[in-house]
Amino acid sequence: MTSEDPNQPLVTRGAGPRRRSRVAKTSKPTRNPRYRQITNSLGLTEPFSDDQIAAIHSEALRVLQELGIRVLLPEGRDYFKQAGASVDDETGMVYIGKEIVEAALETAPKSFTLRGAPSADRDLPFGGRSLVVGPGAGCPNASDLARGRRPGTLRDFIELTKLTQSFDVMGLNVPIVEPQDVPLRNRHYATLRAQLQLSDKPPFIFARGRAQVEQGFEAIRLARGLSQQEFESHVWATTVINSNSPRQLDIPMTQGIIDYARYKQVTIMTPFCLSGAMAPITIPGALLLSHAEALAGITLAQIVRAGAPVVYGAFSSNVHMKSGAPVFGTPEHIKANFGAGQLARHVNLPWRSGGGTAAPWPDVQADYETQMSVWGSVLAGANLIYHAAGWLEGGLTLSYEKFITDLELLQTLAELANPIPFNDDELGFDAIAAVPPGGHFFATEHTMQRFATQFYEPKVSDWSNFGQWQENGAVEATQRALGIWQQTLDGFQEPKLDEAAIGQALDYMQACEDSVGAEAVS
């Protein structure tokens, strides 16, 4: 988290000279909470009974065995065939027996650690009650109040990578925007360079072809100063695998599952099942299809290499039935998250959820839809929440200002997720005893020892009264967010990394780009 916060209220605001003097003598360092390696201590919301969850799981196994899933990549069908699945190469259909899925669930890791730069304290536990959040991902457009809405560029990707690096509550890098000014054949070089140079957090590599994935892994290995054995002994990179609902794995996604499993890097298996469009209109029906598709991808990863790390992904919501457009933060979206969490715990795997909003502008609608979707993910026990900051228009746009305002939500949730300290001193009996009836606690020793660090300090919120707010220019939250991201970028400092190792990785990527170019996509 950046140390500078232009909106942090002064401790002495509104106090007289005597109070200012007293505060100055007892002032302590500014509150600097830790938002790394968050553990969610909140209770879980579980609307489905154990029998209902077991029924969804059982029906999902039936879908895979009786109805099957189309796998477009012949290599993927071959792996399933070797494991005993029934395969029809003419239609591409694969029928996966219950015993094959159950064997895969036995070998899939129940937890793992995603590694950041070795010296940066950026490792992220996955599993149990761990909680990691990431910003919006895969957006073709970017938007901010200074420059308007536009197709995503490499400059946007670099700036948003810097913002992701600057705030601890953002645990990992994601493909935050598509830099459309970079040719697709070169895009993976540009985006990985930015991640490795500007961030010590775990990077993301798209599953867009074997050559791209293998080059990306080698670049990460060099940048982190690892041997090949060290690279494959830990988890360093993520990718998202989206099935083509209903019941299809396309060629790039199947290839990505295979390539990541071979190197024991993590695939986040995420069906995108929209109720009433690519999935049944009912919540149990959408959960059933999503569960079946996630199990198919997880099973393939374990067939390729038993013990390959996987994340059970679920991103189900509904559509606007008048337009067909996806919507988020709805009751149906939140209920689907609750059910997905129960299903993930049923198969005992780390799981990924998603926030988001369909709002076209970073306004109140965007805020409350994101708040509801992310809050629902937290109460559902998600280990990873994608699209938690900056996402607009159902993923069509990444807003710089919304990235900042969403930080307020996410940091508040991180504070809520942490256990509340509790001991005799926290109970404050002596403080109560020291204050007479009708008195106040401002000047008690108990308060003075804690006033500078006890409460959450907002990043965006303005707590002044209406008159003060008007005197200060009547600046609304979205406008304040503009100033915060601009100041953050102006003051950005690159993380301390192994310069020699980073140099090797950059030289390697440049050589690859010079020698293979378009062939890297195949």
C-alpha cells in the first residue's frame, strides 16, 4: 500500500491549541494495516442443505458420464481416452465416468501456495479460509475522467499494473486490460514484461498457445532466478480456463489445461454460466452445469499430471431477459456464489468467485452492484475473487476511478475478515472506570495509546461536514479517486527485484520476439 494518502484526515482537525499540543506529544505512527495473506474469519452463508449439494454433485457426474462434454482439441481427447473415458473423435464428445472424476479429485491438491518474487513476501496461500482479491480482468476498454473511454493500450496495462502493485489488498496480477495497440502475436511479451518489471506479485499468462505459455514460464523462471526443478516444485503463475458453456472445451482452453498441468502451474477452471442463456434459467440448474464443466477441466489436469494445482472456478449470474446482456450483483448472482462455495467445499478444493457490475459508468449503481457481488463472494468463502476492482459494463471496461473507489470496499472487507482482538485490555474495564458518568473517553490513557492506529483510515471517503465539503471544492468521491490514482502513478517506485535476473528474462523474451514472432501463437 502506498504510504501517501491525500484524503487522510489530520488528527488535529477541528481541535483547539491545547488539544493539538496534547495530541502532538502522544501521537503514534500512522496506521499501516497489513492486507497481505488475508484469512476470512467470517461465518459462511450456505442456503443449500448437504443433501441438496450432494444431489447437484451426483447429477453433475451423471451429466459428464451420460451427456458428455465436447473437447475440440484431439490431444485433450487422447488424454481422456487413456484414462478410460469413452471418446467419439468424429463428434469430439467425451463421456467421463464417475470413477475417473473421483480419482482426479483425490489427487488434486486441497491447498497450495502461489509464489511472488522470492524476496518480496508476496506468497499467497490458497485453500481453507484464505482470501485473495484481484482487479477486473480481460477488459477490452479502459476509462478515466481525464482521458475518457478508449480501447485498451499498453500504456493502460502498464499504469494499471502499477496501481495493482501499489495496494497490498490486490494480491496478484491479472490481464487487467487488453493492450490492443500491440499485435496479438507480440502481446504476451509486452504484458509479461510489465508484470515482471513493475510488480513483485504473482504474474498471469494467458492460455493462448503452447509456445506462448512455455515462453512465459521460462521468462518467469529466469526472472525469479530458479532452476527448472525449483520452478516446477512451486506455483508461480496463474491462468483462467473458461469452458464454452454449455458443455464444450475449445482448443486454446484445453491446450492451456494441458500445458499448465505439465509444468504444475495453476489453472483456474471457471465456467461462465449465465442463467437463461448458456445455462438453465434456475439457480440449481446453472450450478449443476457449472459444476460439471469445472469437474471436466479439473479431471483433465489431473490426468495430464496428478497433483497439478487447480482452482475450482464458478462465475454464474443471470442475464437481462429483455436484452440478453449479463448482469451482476443481482440476488441470483449472489445466491449462485453461495451455492458454488458449498460445491467447492464438497469436493474440497480452493475456489474462485467473481465480483462485477453491469453499470456503464462508475456511479452509485456500479458501487452497490460490486459491493453486493464481492460481499456475497466473501460470505460464500471464496479463496479468490476476480473482477473485484475497476470492472464496468460486465467486463467491457476497466475504470481507473472505480479501481480506487473499490479499494475502499476491499480494504474494509479485509478488515472485517480479520479476527477481532480480544483480551482484558481490549475489554477496557479500567478505561470505563476512569470516566465518570456523563464524561467522555477522548483523553483517557486507553484512547491516547490507540487513537492513531485503532480505526480504519479511508482512502476515498470524505468525512467532513457539508459546509467543510463545500469550502474544499465540493469534490465527489469519483473525482477524489481521479486525484488518488494520478498521485499514485506519479509517486510509483518499482519494487526491489533481482536486476540481473530480470535482465536475463527480458533478454530472453526479446530474443523470442525477434526470432519467432507470429509462431509464438501456435
